[in-house]
Amino acid sequence: MFSYHSLASATLAMRRTIPAPHQLWDAINPVTMVRELVTLNRREHLLLGSMLTASVIAFAFQRDYSTIGWIGLLASFATAFNLILVDRGRLTNYGWGLISTSTWLVIAFHNRLIGDISSQLFYFIAQFVGIAVWHRSIAASQNDAVVPRRLTNTMVIWAIGFSLLLYGANVALSHALHGNQIYLDASLLVLGVIGQILMTYGYRSQWVAWLILDVINVIIWAVQLRHGGAAALSMLVLQISTLINGLYGAYLWFRPQTE
């Protein structure tokens, strides 16, 4: 039954997922975004350098200097910065995430990957929710990074059930829109939604979803490369780098480091 109390509660919950201007600025401040990359440890600089080098080599080898080719390179760089900062639980990962999702969305449109388009639209919106939630979490912990949390068994069951329902709906949508690689592509949104929600609220099980997603993305972009998809080589190399980074991120979140 409707009540002013329930309306007030819903309004408060919505406001808690919308970043205030100062929260948004803390995530997209260019100085902070660069500083948090500079202050990574040696191992992370090596991993980041490998990802960026692989992206540049793939871009040069592909010789696609069209607008979409350069967008692919930008997506590779922004995604690499985003991922390495997610590993460390840093708020500025969302600043790079906004750049990554917008550029990736353009590439997904060019390759007619309906599931990927849906995923990137969701990711773009989720960046703003993540900024608000992570900002509060970091402030509450009086730390400079999010503290990993564990899922309960009940939450795992709900996540699996929700995933199956969303997958069925996405397969139907991809069929209706005549998308490519429908059954694999449809899983991207499902895994992305689950991974992003778990990431937003600081659950370490996000990495299970991300690693499965990364493997599927490697397969999808390998097929796109074989068929001459736009910026496919850059995206394939990015996916392989993302998979490697995912293994490192899972290691950090399941065995939190004090370094």
C-alpha cells in the first residue's frame, strides 16, 4: 500500500545510487586519475605496461587507421587503466570506465553485437551508481580502497536464478534483432550485470563472473577477427589482456594484500 514513508524511503534509496557532484569529481578528476596510476606498485606497472604494449602492437599490425580503429585503441587504453584500478579497489576506476564503456559501445554497434551493445549501455549507467556506492564505502572504511566482501549462499541462489531469466530474455532479443553469435553474445549482458552489481557493492565473487565473461569475449572477438570485424584485432588482444588482469584481480580480492 502506498505511503509517504515508502515514497521517502524509495527516494532516499535512489539518491544514494546517484553520485553527488563532489563524488563524481573525485572519480573523474584528471589529476587523481593519473596519480593513482602512477602510484601502482611495480608488479602492477608491469602488468599495465604489457596490456598497453599489446594493444599498440595489435593496432599497428591491424593497420586500421580509420576513425573506428583509433576508437578501438582508445577503448583498449581506457579499459586497461580501468581494470588495473578495479584490482586495487580505487574509485578512479570509474573515471576510466566511463571512457571505456562509451568507446566500446561505438565498436559494438559497428560489429552488430546486440548483447555487447546492451552490456555497454548497462555498464555506462552503472559507472555512476558505482561512484556513489564506492565513495560512501571508502569514506566509511577510512581507507583509500574498497574492502572485499563475501556472498551468502542465499545471495548465490538468487544470482543464479536472475542470470538464467536474463539470459533467456537476451537470447530472444538478439534473435529478434538478427544479432551475431547470439548464444555467446547473449551471455555478455547477463555476466556483465551480475559482475557489475557484485563489483558495485564490493563482493569478491564478481571475479567469477568477470573471468567467465572474459573467456567468452575472447571467443567472440576471435570469430569477429576471422570475419573481418571492425577493430577486431585490437579488441581480441584487449580481451586476452583483460582475462590475464582478471586472474590477478581475483587473486587480490580473494587474498587481500596489505601492500
